[in-house]
Amino acid sequence: MAPAKKPSPRRRLVLCAAMASLPVLMSACSTGGTGQSGTVTGHLLEVGGPWGQSRPLSGTLIFTDPSGVITKEPVPASGSFRHDVPAGTYTLTGTSPGFNDAKLTRYADPTTVMVEAKTTTTHNVLCHIR
């Protein structure tokens, strides 16, 4: 059996450069291709009803990116949320169980939210009583 050939210095340089850039490429792929994320803050609120004021809800935020990938994030009873997501445009909606002795779920109308890298976007999600 013939001994293995050593790669040329140029080939070794190319392989080293490719291996060194792999973590950067993987990071960019895992965050929507930009390698950057932004933050969405706000409140999940119930609006309408007999009391006439909005009030905080616990529930779930639902982020949908343009390719249809869905990310669900929990919201505590305070209704406040702060979530980091890859920069991009999302359809944002929310749900909150518990209306009518937990037999009905409140839903927020979908809205479009643009998240820019390294910035915070504030957006309240409104669940209407109908």
C-alpha cells in the first residue's frame, strides 16, 4: 500500500480557512442568515368586555417567519414579554386560554412585526373579546 500524500501548503491553507469560518457560517444559518437578532417586547392584553379596559393575560405568543416556521413563546400572568428572535419580518399573534371557565381561548388578530438587528421593537398583542 502506498503512503498517503501530504496536502500541498496551498490546500492546507484553504482547509484551515474553511474550518476557521465554519462557526461563523453556522451562526449565520441559525439566526435567519444575518447572524443578528433583535428583541420584541410588549404585553399580551385582553381588550373589550364589560369592564372596558385592557388587562394583562398569560398565554402564548406565536411568531411565524416568511418561510412558515413557527416559534411559540410563553407569556406569564403579568402579560409582559421580552423575546429575542433573529432579525426579520414576522407575523405575530397570541392566544390565552381561560375565558368562560377555561372552555374558550382568546385569540389575537395576526399582525406584521419587523425586527431589526440589535434593536428592541415594542408591540402589544391584543386579544379581543367577541
